[in-house]
Amino acid sequence: MPMSGRSDSRRRGGGRRRRVCRFCADKTQTVDYKDPQGIRYFITDRGKIVPRRISGNCAKHQRQVSLAIKRARNIALMPFTAPNR
């Protein structure tokens, strides 16, 4: 019997499947800062970069995505913050 008093059948988290990195799954797709529509998926509506655990990217591609977003922001292809409402 477990020390915590919980049964093994009642674990937290509920067996979700891990998201697959879209760049590893589709080798033809690349991270490009000149394509703001392609990397817009990886920023929130407030303008923040979506973390790895949410987007499902692997570490290598998450670094490439964040660098691409920062480059696109610097040359004014993407906004730094959300537009004023």
C-alpha cells in the first residue's frame, strides 16, 4: 500500500498524450522570421511567446521559434505587445 494513502488507479494528470513538435513531424516546414503568419501561432493574444509545454515544440525548435519571433519584432513584422483596444 502506498505511503500517501492513495490508490495507484487515482493518479493526477489523467494520461494526456504528449503533443508532437510540428517541425519534427513535418520535415518540410521550417521556422522563418520572414513568415509572420507561420509563427503567429506561437504568440498569445497579449503578445507573449507561448511556452514549450503548451505549444508542444521540442527544445531545439522552441529556441528557433523564439529567435524568429524576436527577429520579426525587431524588423516590425510582428508587434511587441497586443494592439490597444
